[in-house]
Amino acid sequence: MQFTRRDYQHRARLAAVETPDRQQWLSLPTHLPSGRSTLIREALIDDTERARRRTAGMLRQNFGAGPYWPSLTQALDPVLDAFATGRTAVVAETSTRVLLDLLGWRGRMLSSSPLAASPGRSLRLADLAAATGARAYLCGTGGMTYLDPAPFAARNITVAAFRPPATGIWSTAGRLSSLYALATLGPDALAARLRALADGQGASGAATVGAGSLNLAR
């Protein structure tokens, strides 16, 4: 989110494991050296060491009482180490890899920057999905209001509407960082629920295009 002309806050909402109604924002102050034309990989964390300390403290404060914290904090060490690079994108990518590793995902991550893509929102998404070899593109309810399915159909890619359940652990999925579910259920149980959800929605082989991380960054 942009608060000043060249500076942003990359943030996520955290909730304590024992008291999920107690919520707070975890922010990564991010500076764009060239304003809005700054490439994502060039965005810089403002006051790197302070941001690292605050992130570590807030994670411990919210999830330290959970039964899975000892293993979770060890898994998150590479994310905190990534702050030393001073780059928001590195923290975002590292947190994404950590989450996927914890959930047992064995796919391949691609950066969109070297991939050829047409101009235009739907065309670009269709090109990026095709570049990953996806057979389906998962789209949230908001995206379905503007997404043009024609470019996907031309590439034999099905557009699948993704609607997470609104009960149980999923009731907070649209508001809270995925760390809440991870710290509450543990990696194995969360992975099992995600697989069941994907199987139920026919999401096998689908792809999403974007930065899906532990929500520590945009």
C-alpha cells in the first residue's frame, strides 16, 4: 500500500494462535527508488535491521504460544536472513519457498520477468499461465469480474473460479496471513486440508500467477 509518493508498506494481518480476535498488521516499509516505475526486484526495505527485528518479534508474539512454534521458528530463519539483502522481493520469494517446502510442494518457481507476455491484463495472465504449462488458471471471485476468458481458451487453459470455504480454519483465509493456519494446524495437517480442498475443486494442474508468499510482502 502506498502512503507517500515513493514509499509503500507491504503488510499482512497477523492473529495470535490462542486469541485469533487479537489481530495486528505486520508491515515491511518499502522504498521505490524510481517511484512507481521501480521494478519489483529493485524495491528496497527501509531500515533493514529494524524491519527484521520487528518482524521476528511480531511472529514470536503471535505464534510463539502455538504447539508448532519450535519447528516453525527454525523454518522461518531463512526468511529473516533474507532481510540482509535489503530487498523486499528476496524476502517475498524466500518466504514463498519456505511455505511451499513446509507444505511438501515439489513444483518449480518461475519469475515472470524473463517470460514473454502480451500487454493487457488478461492476455498477460494467459501468456504467463501458458508459460508454466498450466492446464487451468485459478481465479478469485474479484478477478472473475474483469478477467476475459477468451485468451485462456485460445491457449487451452481452463479458468477455474476459486472460492475457499467460509467455515473452520478457512473462515480467516481472506483476512489473515497463511502463517495463522500453519501455526494452528501444523504443516502436515494444513497440507492435507489443502490437498483435500484442491481435489474437491478440481484444481489439480492449475496455476496462479503472482507472488503467493507467507504474506510478508505484497
